[in-house]
Amino acid sequence: MRKIKKGIVYLLFAIPVVTQLYPLLWLLLYSLKTNEEIMSGSFFALPKALQWHNYKDAYESGSYLKYLSNSVMVTAITMICVILLSSMVAYAISRFRWKYGGLVMTVFLMGMMIPMQATLLPLMVIFKNVDILNTHLSLILPYIAFSTPIAVFILSGFMKSIPAEIEESAFIDGASIYRIFRSIIIPVSVPPMMTVCILTFITIWNEYILAATFISSEKLKTLPFGVYTFVSQYSVNYGAIGAFLVMGALPVILIYFFLSNQITKGMVAGAVKG
């Protein structure tokens, strides 16, 4: 009976693993096939010969490095700004006793409920009036605005669990609030900050709607928008399209694969006090 129960548990775990890994494996095989093999309808068949030139065609014809560098720059600036802003806000909300702390936290929590798509039209009008439409700044600003609420929520939950005695000892030794924040709170809060960085990276890296709405210049397009452009231009070269999709998804897969444990650690870091 124990072996049967164990087998059932393994089966239940195997189902989501297969459903998650199969699309990635299928896309990898798709990118290594010829057009004839793809059009034959043999979705589960292995390629007769690995068509590595599909990756060469996608890399050379798809301006992959240009799109990649744009995504890296936009994502990096967004992550840095989100960490700086959310850590200061979370520290003020969780560690200071002030009249409007709860109200400020409520405002940030309400920001988590606003869908990004609902702000497209007003943001376009505002960006056009201030002349930053079709620039990376038109992406970075809303990315920061929509990523900060969840970051404040995660960081404030952790900072509330930090023992107050640490700050009191620092105050007695003559440390200022800024010194305490820089030398104590920030180092202690590294696990949830890593979680915020990873979640922000995955969200911003895969974002398409704002990039497609606010960016029209070819040299400013980010990688998800570049994937759509490549698919539109090379719609008959299915193998190269699959290769470009693999290269577009690869950074997120690698980041999540190597740092996924940090998400769990950061999420539960403030769950147990002591």
C-alpha cells in the first residue's frame, strides 16, 4: 500500500513537470527542424538532422543583440530603481510610527490591483505631451510604477520581522537613520530583495504590450517586441522563427533556473519572526 501511495504522489508531481517542460522541449526540437519536417505535421518526431543554421539565420537576420541589449538596459534600470524606491518606502512604512503609514501602504496595495493595460491610453497622451513617447523612458517609468507595489509589499513584510533591538543598539552608538538603513537594514534584507529582483526581471523582460504601444523605432525595440517583428518578417522560415523564440526565452529560463530558490527564501523570509 505504501508503494502505491508513493507511486500516486510521484505521478501527481510528474504531471505538472511534463506539462511545463514539454512545450520547451517541443520548441527546441521545432527550432532544429527544416521547413519540410515542420510542415509534414510530425510534431513529436525528432529532426533527421540538427539544423543549427536556423540559429545562425535568426541571430544574423533578427538583430538579436540589438533587441537583447535594449531589454537588458531597460530591465536593469527598472530593477535598480524599484529596489531603491521600494526599500526606502518599505522601511518607512514598517519601522516608523507615523500617522499615515497604513494609508500609504493601502495606496501601494491598491496599485497592485490596477491592470497595466488600463493605463495605455492616458500614459500615451501624457508621454506625447511631455515628448518622451518612443523612448526607453516611456517604458522604464511605467515599469517602475507597476513593479514597486509588489516590491513594497514583500519588503515591508520582511522588515517588520527585523528585531527592533538591532536599531536601538545602533541609535545608542550614534548611528543616524540613514546609516542604519544603509548598514543594517539593506544587508539583512538581501533575500527578499533578490526575490523582488527576480520577479521584476521576469515581468519586465516578458512585457510586450507597453513596448508595442510606446515604441515604434526599430533601434529601441525590446526583445519580446523584436520576436514579434522577426516572426512577421520571416513568416516562411519556421525553423529560424523557432530558433529566435528559443533565444528570446533563454535568458528568463536561465535566470529562473539558477535563482529560483531565492524566490522561495525571500517569500518566506519574514513569515517566521525570531
